[in-house]
Amino acid sequence: MGRIFEKRKHKIFARNAKISKLYTKFGKEISIAVKAGGPNPESNPRLKQIIQNARGADMPKDRIEAAIKRASDKGSENYEEVVYEGYGPHGVAIVVETATDNPTRTVANIRMYFNRAGGSLGTSGSLDYLFTRMGVFQIKAEGHKLEDLELDLIDFGAEEIEESEGIIYVYTSFENFGKMQKALDEKGIQVINAELQRIPNSTTELTPEQEEDIIKLIEKIEEDDDVTNVFHNMK
């Protein structure tokens, strides 16, 4: 009975830690958006998008409002968005997006994770050619027909639309992200999540054992409080 209780307690702790990390990420993104474009989501599209994402992840309304208020304070922390690129073990390319108030600390930590896994941190922009930045919008499939959405959104930059497990994914180019966001908003189509992702142009196939090495490295990187997103080209 004791072992079962301990396992259950561990699962709850891990889940709570994951939720806390996610809310911290949204808090930093809100701070960056507010400082760049002001605290009003109606005149700050980026902030509006982050609030939508936070609500989609069940972040409490009072925590969202507190993050906006905190970011509006002149004495609040200033976060900088920094991207790190490198190769993990077995030649897998990894791109790490961060939001940090101390880039010196962050780069030291990221380099340590790569080195300990047998990888190496590269220079900024060195892996850009391996990925394409795309906007990815998630919409609940219920109440929508894929064919109708394609016709509705193609003029606003939709490059690909697909459905999986009750969610419709709309892909746009990096340049059309804002255009699509505005179109969906004006059409009254509720977006669960909208973000810019780095889609690999080609992938590296590994053995199960090699995959495990990469997964361990990615998990370690994602545990860092400064990290917001991790992308890779492992198949």
C-alpha cells in the first residue's frame, strides 16, 4: 500500500511541477509582450495570442491578470528572448528557445546540458537552414468541416490544414502568422493554441537506444526555468 501511495504522490508532484513550469513560461511570455506592446490585448495582438494559449492550458484568470499587472510595473524584470542551437548526440540538431533575465547564466546551463550528453552548442543561426519557422493554429474540429476551412483560410495564408484526434491544425508561413491570427479572430473561430514552431526540413532516423539519449537530453533542457521551447530533427 505504501509503494502505491508513493507512486501516486510522485505522479501528482510531477504533474504539478509540469503545470507550474507551463504557467511560468506563460508569465514570461506575457511580460515580454506587455513591455513590447502594452497591457491591452485588443491593441496588442501578441499579448492576445498568449492569453488565448494560457486559457487553453487552463491557466487561472487571476494568474493571467496578475502577470499582466506585474509586467506593467516599471520595476519588473526584463526578459530577453534568446535562441541557442547545437547538436545533440548522434548528430541530431536541437534548437532551444529561452526567455531569460540573465543570458550568461542561461547559456552556461544550456552548454552544460549539451556537453554532458555528448553534444555541442553551436553559434547563433548555424542551424537555421535545417528548420522552417511556421505558424501553427489549433482549432477544435467540432462544428467545422475541413474542406470549408480550407476554402475560408487559403486567402489568409493557410498552407496546410489537417485534422488529428478532434483538433484541426492550420499551418502558415512565418510571415502570414499575424494575418491568419487576425482572420480567425474576425471570423469568430476560437483558437485553442497558436504558436510559431520550427519544423525540420528533414529528419534523422535513430535506433531506439539512440532516441532515448536524445529524449533524456531534451527532458533535461526542458526542466530549465529559462527554456520556453525545444525543437529537434529526430524522426
